[in-house]
Amino acid sequence: MANDPDTKNPVLLIAQLRAHLVSGASFDLLPIKHEQDVKSEVESLVQSWAESGFLVHGRFIYPWQQVKQVEVTQVEEIPLEIAHKRYEELYAAERARTQEDFWRTRQKTVKEEKEKK
């Protein structure tokens, strides 16, 4: 159990999520963290997305009716001091991937504009 009072080293629970679309496409979402109850945190987040009607991933916005399911692919229990560093690394990797996608799309857009002229 996470953060058991008898345990000397507190832990952080990190859930990895994957969204599956009706089209058959799927992609990993940013990880969710919680010190005690990551399941409730994930359920709350998915409910919030459903209520908003949208799932945002990077620069893409998907209407909720296009989302077939959100799957928890892995839950890690990591000592707190290691978890914060790992969590930052996961976010950094996602930010880098998003930025790379942006520049790739931007370059394609600029190239298409030049071709039109």
C-alpha cells in the first residue's frame, strides 16, 4: 500500500494512460501521479474529459465521441525522492515530442505555402 505509516520511505503512484480512438488510432497520454489513490485521480480525470466533451493531446483536440476508451497501461510505485525526478523526465519527453511535432507541422505548412506561390 502506498505511503503505509509503517513504511519508512513514502512512495508515489504513477499511472501511464493510453487513449484509443474509434478510428483505431491510439496514443499515450501524460502520466497521472498521486501519493495514495491514483485510481480515483484517473477516474476523476476521465470523468472531467467526458463532461467537457473533449480530449486534448498535445496540439490536437478530439471530440469525446471519437474516444473509444482510455486505458491504464501501467501503474508504478516509486519511492518519492526518485518519483519526482522520473515524473519530470516523462513530462519533458512529452513536451519534446509535442515541440518536435509542432516544428514538423510548421515546416510542412511553410513548404506548402511556398509551393502555392
